[in-house]
Amino acid sequence: MVERNPILRVLSHLVLVAGVLVVAFPLYVTFVASTQTAAEILQAPMSMLPGKHLVENYTAALQGTGMGAASNAPVGRMMMVSLITALVIAIGKIAISLLSAFAIVYFRFPLRMFFFWAIFVTLMLPVEVRIGPTYKVVSDLGMLNSYAGLTIPLIASATATFLFRQFFLTVPDELVEAARIDGAGPMRFFFDILIPLSKTSIAALFVIQFIYGWNQYLWPLLVTTNETMYPVVIGIKRMISGGDAATDWNIVMATAVLAMIPPALVVMLMQRWFVKGLVDTEK
């Protein structure tokens, strides 16, 4: 039985509160800045109370009507690009990983383990290492400034393949035999048995891969030169002027707050499935 020590309980709560404050304070400052004017933000010290320009700033950000010298691309459009990109990357990674893990575990073909380890070794080759050749291929195929160029090079995942393979290895052989006796083919077994059993793992990976796709910066920075194809992360960078040009920090901060909403909603709405998927994966 765990000993209930009041001092330890108070200390643990203080540590948790301190951690929350460290994480939440920058978010609060960002929100406060997004409700003020650019002149009010530049005052030293900046007011820590919300201003009166919340609706004005967020409307300007969403519609791209800021007055700064840098990019004024509509944030609504950029968030749509980020949403489509994140969904395609997340769903594509899960679909390809499920099929590849299914083939590796349940089919016997020559060099089966060689192909598995070839997939696994790609974990040592992140996008940053192969970014030059990948950009060359995407450019030659005419996929710059397109959803295909933003998503296809990032759509495979060795990590997800490995996790699904490990999960499929825990599925009892009796289920495979029962499905074979009932006359179920490989794809029937895949869709009717393996997919329902994997739903918690799929949910956990979806959350991780959605955030991964939403937060992509380096690759979209290279393959997008048209404002209509900027993801929101690139849009924030383009909004910040260089040199002596003035930056509308209130619009930038409003964009940053808007950019945090979709991944936060995904985590909150799928929190139970996310945690359950991680626990089931460990088992």
C-alpha cells in the first residue's frame, strides 16, 4: 500500500503547478499579445492583461488583411493547407504501415526479413539527410507548390511499420486458423480481424502523425514558393519581416494561437484512445 504523506502530496502538487506555469505562461503571453496592437506589444514592459483588439486581430489574420511589410497570406487558407497535409500524411502513413506490416508478418516470400530490416534501417535516414535528392525528384516531377509534393515524400513511416509488426506478432495463431477454416481470404482477415484489433494503436499513431504533419517546417519551406500553398507554420515565418521593416506582431501572435488550436483539439478529443493505444502497444 502506498504511504499517504501530506508533505509529499503538497510537494508533488507544487511541482506539478510549477510545471504547468512554465508551460502555460508563454502561451498566455502569446494570447495576450494577439489581443493588443503592434504598438502596445512593443511597449516595455508589455501589459499582461488582454487588450481590446481580439476580434480585429484574428479577423485580420484569417483574412490576410494585415498592414505589415511581410507576407499577408490569409491564415484561413494556410490552416486549410496544413490540415489537408497533416491528414494525408497521418492517414497515408497508417495505411502503408498497416499493409507493409501485414505482408511481413503473415506472408512468406523470399528475402522477407531483408525487406523488413531495409525498412527499419531508414530510421537512420531522416528527411534532412536525403532532402537534396528528394527535392530533385519532386522538382523533376513538377510537384512543387502542390499537395503531392508536400505529402508524398513524408508518407512512409518505418516506426509505424515496426509498431504494427510487433502488434501483429501478438495476435494468436488460433485467430488466423479460425479465419482460414471459415474461408476468409487474406484481405478479409486483414479488414475484419486485424484492423478492429489495431484500432487503439491506429488512434495513437494518428495523433502522433497528425501533429508531425502539422508541424512540418523544413520540407514545406523548400517545396512551397506560392503563398496559396503555405502551411501555417511557414506562414508564421513569412509574416516576420527582416531588416528595418515593421512586423505586425499582434497578427503574428494571433496566427500562432490559431495554429495551436487544431493539434490541441486532436489531442484532447482522442486523449483516451491515445493513452489506451500506447498502453496496449506496450503490452
